[in-house]
Amino acid sequence: MPFINQTLTSFKNRLDEDLRMIILGPEGENSNIVCSFNNPATKEQIEEFEKKTEWILPEDYKAFLFIHNGCMLFEHKDEDGDNVGGGLWLHSLEEIESAYKDMQADEPDNPLPFIPIGSVLDGTLAISIKKLNAKEPNYLLNFDIPSEEFSEDEDIQLNFELFLDRYIISQGNDFWNWTTYTAENYYKL
């Protein structure tokens, strides 16, 4: 049973009435963030999406869509309330289709090996179609804008539910890169 509802409910309980909060970031930096949440997708919308695209979405991702058909988490704002970047943008079903078509336009004869479900920092968050079809549990990818060098090596060894839970726990930080930063290289980067 997916725990994604509990994760989102607990997170939203920490936001103020304007869906904002102050978070602690790396190196002791405080940031003002804001979130926005779309209405839920219906069972019919998800079924229509799966039929049209011929993708069967993972159950934990569908559980998210039944709560919110897309959202923006940890969008950073400056003192004047202007957007200064960051955050996680999870696409609605319509935005997934549009993003896929836009990315596919570069190589119309070669179907993309992933479903772009959002963007995080400067990268694309996606579901690996190969892993999805093989029913592999760690199907999530995070990579820089697709290029000819794209490979399944961009695997972050998580499913959507674990990714979202850890992203919220880490207050919108790139937790998947933390093991690359050590005391030897952190201060040089």
C-alpha cells in the first residue's frame, strides 16, 4: 500500500495558509519556498492517458495522480516574492504528453525510452519505459536535458514514492547526489 498520501498530507500540514514555509538549506542557508498543487486526476483520466499512450503507469505514481494531477514543490522565492528557481515540478497528465511530444520532435522515428514526469533542478525526472515494462521496482531516472548521450545510467535507484518522500525530507535538496560529495571534494567543488 503506497504511503504517498501520508507523505503529502504531513508535508502540507507544515505549510502556512499561503502554501509557504521557510526551510533550512545547505550550509545553513534559509530559503522561502512556496508550493502549488493541482486537483486530483480521475480514474477515467488516468485510464484514458494509459490507453492513448500505451503506457501502464506504476501504482505509486498513480496514487500520486489520484491526490494531485501535478504540483510544484519547494519553489524558491526571494524577499520580494520573486521566483529565484529551484524546486520540483511534477507534470499533470496533459503536461507529460506535451513534454514527451516536444522531446520526441527531435527524433520522430525513435520513441523516447522514458516518460518525462517532471523537472527537478536543471534535470528531467522520468520513468524508464524499459524498467517499467520489465516490472523493475527502481524505475526512476533523473538526467540533464536529453541529448544523444542519454543512457539508462541516469538511474537513481528509486521508485516515485521513495523519491518524493526523500525529496520532501531533504527539503528540496538533491539528496541523490549526496554520496558524491565527500570531505575530500566538497570544498573544491
